[in-house]
Amino acid sequence: MPRLEETIVVNRSRHDCFRYLADFSTIEQWDPGVYRAEKKTAGLPEVGTLFDVTLSSAGRRIPMHYELTQLVDDQRLELVGSADGLSAQDVISFETVDETTTRIHYVAELEFSGVMGAVAPALKPWLNRVGQKAVEGMARALEPPDALAQRTVVDRVKERTVLPAAWDFTQRGYLKMEHKGLSEFVDGQTAVVTGPTSGLGLAAACELARLGADLILVGRTPEKLNRAVEEITAFSGRSDDDIEVVRANLLQLQQVRRAAHQISAATDQIEILVNNAGALFDERAETVDGHERAVAINLLCPWVLTQSLIDELDAGDGRVINVASGGMYTQPLRLDDMQYQNEPYDGPKAYARAKRGLVALTDHWADAFEHRSITFNSMHPGWADTPGVRQSLPTFYNLLGRRLRDARMGADTVVWLATAGAVEGVSGQFFFDRKPRPKAIFDGTQVTDDQRHRLVQWLRQQG
């Protein structure tokens, strides 16, 4: 029976370490041998909580099932796992070194059967390396970097040649990230998330709730909002008392303003605002305000909502995260045709142009409020498998299939921007996979200072 045993010392309190690792689904953030992990039992981890873990080995995905069999607060976790030909018992124990330092002891007892049992002795060196990488990843997750990762020479070459960089928009780019941990708790902070009922918004809301944020969810459909609350509470173990719902059709600016008023009435400070709501449309149509729908939801909505909440954001040292799209790279800012009236309508282009405008608006805010306590950053999630992509881009979805990121991979940088100490005080940057990235690659797509100024003038006229 192979036995893996490792000890690490990390600069985190014992309580933080235990809290992060007790939800064993976080293993996907720190063990490079795990592709995906999911808590199957709703609520906070307790004895009997079940987890599904998908291992990644030699290009194969191996499903494994775990049960939490012992939980002693801040001291010990014990889990038993099983898969075809394999059973495991994992024990993680915690010891205080001092009030800011913890020693973590990790032991895994493995038992193989069948063909695997015959070759198990030969696998021991490989298994030892796997165990070592796991605890190294655990240490990285619990001690997040305090400075931004910078683009490498390889990153810059890929960006210039475009296609290799775009290939990293798939899950391949996320899986090769060195740091995936999300362990910086934000207890008591208020996070406003638009478009929270599916896809990236729901994934971000779930993770923010697990990290301790009180949520305000802004969406259109009561039934979908209620289902989102149920999923968030099941995922995070939080009470639905920690989640407020604001109903609004974000295509209509009057309802955006009303939503902002409700949010202001509910809280006097906001630490996190995620402008995630967005949509891609097949045909041109206008809202009740007379705006083309893509520019309304993807650009005018975040403009009005954010401007309306500036005081609350300032009071909370707020972080504003604007969710853009990699498709933005292909399009310039078309100030002469913001409403897409002068050429045959193209849904993906209209969407990309609106997101280009959102990134330029992010830069405006970063400059305009540089002397206040709010930071503004934008990001793109890569190519993610979301309901919106399936519905609006079926050919693209069918072409890439399993290579697309899932929603949690796509939302990773959103949550990191909302919580990481490394981005404290950072403003006006455009991120992908936790690194600052160029805002334009192709000639003619750069936004000048004059264009940005004219964009803001146009937005003021509209909303």
C-alpha cells in the first residue's frame, strides 16, 4: 500500500488554512493532478459531505468519489476516496506555529486493485512526485503572490502572432496557470454582480460567496434569480440571508437606475462591483429607450449602474471589474456608428465593438477617479462554455467543443480581481488569466485619448 506523506509550513493562520481546505472541492485550485472537483452535498462541509473529483493523468480523465469522514475544527480533516482500481484515505492535519504561521501535514494512503495493484510498486516514485506537487500547489494557494505576474517573452510573441495566443483562450490556457488558488477571504464585504443567473456571473457569485462576500444579485427573471440563490447557497454554505436580489431588465436604462437606487438603499458601501451582464444578438433591434440592444446591455448598462454607485464604491474602497471579451481584439471603436445603423448588422461585431467601448470606458474611470479609493479594471474570460455561447454562437461552440473553458475557469480572473491583495491599488488594466494584457493587437483598433473622451461624451448624452 503506497503511502504519500508531506509537510509544509505556510504564512497563514490555522483557521484560514482549515477553512480553505475543508471544502475539498478547492483541490482543483491547488493539485495539478486534478482537472475538476465539485462538492455534491449542499451547505458547509461536515462529516458525510461528498465530493466528485476528476483526476487528470496521461491525457485521461479519471472520476473519483470522496467522502469527508472526520472534521475537527482547525485541526484535522479525513477523507476516503474510491475509483476504479483505487481507494484512498487522505488525512490533513493543522498545527499552529505562531498566530500567522501554520504547519500542515498531509498523508495519503493508497490501495490499488486489479491490474493497478500489480504495477503499484513500480509507480511509487511517480506517486511521490504527484504528492509533492500537490502540497507545493497547496502552499501556493494558501500564500498567494503579493505582486502581479507579468507577461513573459513567450506571452508577447504569442500575442504578436495572434493564433497561439488565441489558443490559450481555451481551457488549455487556464490549466497551465501556475497559480489558481482563490483563498483570500472577503468576509463582510458587499459584492454586486450583474447577470448572475448562469455562466460566468453565477460562477463568480458562487466563489465570492464561498470567500465570504455578501451578495447583491441583479437580474431580470425572478425564477432564475431564485434558482441562482439556491445554487450559491448550496455551493458556498452561506445563508440566503446573505444574498439580496434586485430585479431589473438591464436593457432598459430606467430599470438600471432603479436597480442602482435599490442597491444604494440596501447598503452604504460596496467593495466589489462585477459588471458581467451581457448579450450577443443575431438581429438588430432597439430597446424601449431607442438603443441598439448590444450597446445597451454591454456598454450603457455598466455606464449607468457604475456612475450611479460611485459614492457607495468610494465608501467601500471599491473594486470595479468589467467583463469584456477576447473578440474585442478584432474590432475598433466606431464612434461614427455606435448604434450599428450604417452597415448590415453583424451580431458578433456589434458585441465586440460594445466590449471595446467598455474597456475604453474602464480606462476613463481609472483616470477620472485616480484620486479616489476606487479601482477599475477589465478582463476577458477566454472562450468559455456558457449558455450565451451555445445559443448565440452554435458553430463556434460545436467547433471547439470540449476545449472550451467551463464557467468556473472563465470566472477565475473576475474573482481574483475582486479579492486578491496583489491587485490592491491597481487600476486601468486589462487582464486575462491573472496577467495584464495589451488592449489592442491589430492596427487601427487602438483607442486614442480623443476617442475615449468622445465616447464618454456620447455616453453622457445617452444615459
